[in-house]
Amino acid sequence: MPRDRDTEGRARSGRPRDGLGRPLPYGAEGVPRQPEGVVRTPEATVREAQRLLDAGMPFHAHEVFEDAWKSGPAEERDLWQGLAQLAVGLTHAARGNAAGGARLLLRGAARIAGQPDPYGIDVGGLVRWARALADRAGEVTDAAAEAPRLLGE
């Protein structure tokens, strides 16, 4: 079977995906994919990512953060990359990859630690959440139940 390609000829899998971004068999019912390259305001990025995290779709939230780091100002790159790492760390933990999940959670926490709380993001709370979840990544079975709160309560 030939590889799926996008309009620019880059390889892209057309297989449907589940809420954790895992490929499903062709023809299976998947969840809608996040469109790539969407430029959002930082506030819209946080809202959309939180919606996806709350829905148990951290892989999709990672893609929203990825759009922000690619389109945002250079001085915010570590913030958005760190948040993306937290989301994909949760993804790996929920998929059963405890070691990879813990590693990404800790890497994301280290990347955002000490930053100010831009756009109302509770950076300190996210760092504490990520470190605590990394310690029990092997116990994660429900991504929505583990979803962090991006904004302070």
C-alpha cells in the first residue's frame, strides 16, 4: 500500500486515531484530528488545550501547544514546548508507557519551572502536578481523570 501523503508530498498517516493518538485500523471510527498549523492567541491556545485535556485527549492538546511554539514569539518557546511535553507525557503514561511518560513529564516540568505565570497559566501548579504524576505514571489508566488544570483554580 502506498504511503499517505499531504498536499506538499510529506508522509502523513491517514489512519484514524483514538483519543490518545494511537493509530486504529483503516475504516475504524476514530476521533477527529487536530488541524495543524492553527495560529491562536495564547488565551485561545490554553482554552483549547484544556478542553482537550478534560476530554481525555492529551495527544491532541500536545498538538495545540505545538502550534503555539511554532507560531509564537521565540521568548515563549520553552513555555509552549514544556506544556507540549507535559501533554505527551500524560499521553504515554495513559498508553501504558510509564517510563517514557515519567521522563517526558519531568522534562516538561524542568522546561517550564521558574517561568512566570503568563496568560494565567499556573506554572508552579503544573510543575508540582507533573512531578507527582511522574512518580506514579505506571498507575495512570484514565487521561481525563489525570488532566492538569492549566489555570490556577
